Amino acid sequence: MSVKRLTYSQVKPYRLTMWAEQGRMCALCGQPVPEDKAVLDHDHKDGHVRGVLHSGCNSLLGKLENNYRRYGVDNLHLFLAGASTYLIRGSRIPPEDRVLHPTFKTDEQKAEARRAAARKRYAEKKLENNRP
């Protein structure tokens, strides 16, 4: 059995065919993927093509695959299988039972911090410009 290797000129037609076969959906997140965001994903260990993904899904998957060991994760497959369940469970905690982390800021708190920092920069610049 011989392995087929795509040439660079075959990548686009192969991607478009695979994308159509996937129903124009991302093979990772299952959401519709526009043609201009569709990329051909491949396994970096052995080079085989896995499917068509959103460019963002492909990019994040590559970061996970290339870096998980740096964070002390021994098995990426177990991590990813658990991550989905963990995130879904966390999103289902009723609002009245939630406990907020001390570093969490609401969008309004973040906006106020930006405004305060801008006022401080403005005041410092004004003071600097008024010096002899």
C-alpha cells in the first residue's frame, strides 16, 4: 500500500472537495465554515490530512498539540476529552450558586479601569507640558 502525497497545487482542490464532503462544516467545532476560512488540517507527527477546519480552530489546535507538554499535561487526548465536560459543567452552575474569582472584572469595571488610566496619563502629560 502506497501513501498518497499531495502536491502544493493539489491542496486547494483537495480542501474544497473535503470541505464539501463535510457539508461545509468545520470537522472540529461542527459550525459552518466559509470558504475563505477553510484550511486543510494535518497531523504534524506523521503528515496525514485529517479534515477541513476553520483557520482559527486549526491554529488553536496546533498550539495545543505543539505546547501541551510545556504545561505539564501528559496526555492531550485525555485533557481534551475532560475539557469539554468540565467547561459544560461549569457553564451550568446557576447564577445564584456562582462564586467569583477575585481577579474577575465585569466589562464595566474594565472600561472604568481604562478610563481611569487614560485620565492619569492625560494628567501626567498635562503636568509635564506645564513644566518650565
